[in-house]
Amino acid sequence: NNSPEDIETDECMSTYTHIYSPNLLMHGCDTVIASRNLEKLSEAAKKLTSTTGRRCLPIAMDVRQPETISTAMDETLKTFGRVDILINNAAGNFLCPATSLSFNAFKTVMEIDTMGTFNTSKVVYDKWFKDHGGSIVNISATLGYRGQALQVHAGSAKAANDAMTRHLAVEWGPSGVRVNTVAPGPISGTEGYRRLGGSHAETAGVFRSIPLQRAGNKTEIAHAVLFLASRAASYVTGTILVADGGAWLTSAND
Ligand code: HXC
């Protein structure tokens, strides 16, 4: 097992062995974390600050409401004076067959995953990246590659995001903006894993059919995102990096 250390809970890791140079992001980085729930964010920000010694600003916003993103970006620039990296990882998902999926449920997931990614990218581009360059990393999924059952909403939304990655890479490349995507497989200790039956799949032995024969962990996805976000990938744009242990190649609808 070559997987790096990780933790199953939402706590921060107590130890970490750097696999990249520790100053890859210019001596670490300050962060802004954003979601609808300020209470949860504040708790996470406290943990991140105390573990990393870097500043972490929690901001409540909804990716479906562009004006809230705009306000969040203004607050970010006021606090930190610049933005170098945007990670689009807001998503909503659940298992549901197409026949039971309401029109509003499909629309809701499209609005969070697809429009949310567009809205946030556009605000950050207009307010900062347009004049200073930057790096965007979107978090996608492999669900649509083989038409995963019970996932028409999320698979369709993420497929649109994969196209968006290429469109924005082409339009914004001349401004010095790279746009890339990481498509994770099943990752232990995540909300997606809990919602999409990860533990059940593990117990049932489903992960043995994955070429690397296990679920991934959060640190492994962080490493993929860090690669694309950083100058390690300075000539990489418009690409989708699948980090799934080879899962989509062998698991169709289980
Ligand atoms: C069927 C559902 C549903 C479910 C909600 N809906 N949950 N339908 N099965 N389990 C329907 C509702 O009935 C409603 O339709 C519509 O969706 C909108 O629901 P709301 O609750 O009003 O919307 P909202 O509060 O905005 O919630 C959005 C959400 C929610 C997506 C439904 O689950 C959410 O916010 N989740 C955020 C966190 C999350 O999901 N993270 C995991 C991402 S995992 P009607 O018709 O009744 O009005 C991930 C991994 C991907 O993306 C792949 C890994 C391999």
C-alpha cells in the first residue's frame, strides 16, 4: 500500500510527510473556505489555522447566487490583497434513479455543480485573474464516462464541467489563467463516500475490482489538486486528471 497518511474524520492530520517541496506554493498558503454554512466553516477554519499556522478566512456564500460570490471575492481581496488559486468543489449529490428524480432535483444539482462552477470562475476571473493570471482547479467525477446508474444528475453536471474546463482554458489562457480538473474515484472519509454508499461497497468487496484494489484517500486527491494548482503544472491547462485508482476502467454500474 503506497497511499500517503490520511485521516477518516474531518479533523486535520497530526503528521504529514511532504512529497512536494514544502514551499511549492510560496511558503504555504492562506486560504478562504466558502459554503452556505458559516458555523461549519468557522469550525473548519479554526482547525486549519491552528494546524497550518496560516490564515484561513471562512465566508458564507451560495455558488448559485452570483452576488454572494461577488461579495465573498471583495472580502477576500480586502483581507488578502490577491488570489492565486481557485478550487471549485461545491457539489450536491445523492443516489436516485432517473424515474424517481424530480425535475427540481435534476435542476438543483445542475445549478450547484455546473452553474456554481461557472459563476465562481467568472467572478474570480473578472475581479482578479483577468489582470493577474491564476490557476483554477475544478473537482469533477468519472460518473458520466460509463453512464453510472442512479447518477444521471451528477454525471451530466460533471460532464458539462469537464467541457467548461476546456472552454475556459482556451478563452482565458492568454490572460495567464490555467484551468484544469481532478476527477476523483471513491475517496474514504468524504461526504460523497458516505452519500454514495462507499462503506457498503467496501464491505461487499466491490473495491477489489478497482485496478489499485482500494478506495483512495483525501491526501491523494490533495496531491493531485496541488500538482495542477501549482507551478509544477505550469504548462498544463484544459486537462482532466483522473485520480481513481483506475476504477472507471473496470467498474461499470456497481
Ligand atoms: C432524491 C432528492 C434527494 C435525494 C434532495 N432531493 N435530496 N431527490 N433523492 N436523496 C431533491 C429534493 O426533493 C428537491 O426536489 C430537490 O432535490 C432540491 O432539494 P433541496 O433540499 O430543496 O435543495 P438543497 O437544499 O439546495 O440541497 C441540494 C442537495 C443536497 C444536492 C439536494 O443534498 C446538498 O446540498 N448536498 C450538499 C453536499 C453534498 O451532496 N455533497 C456530496 C457531494 S458528493 P423537489 O422536487 O422535492 O423540490 C459528490 C461525489 C461525486 O459529488 C462522485 C464520487 C465518485
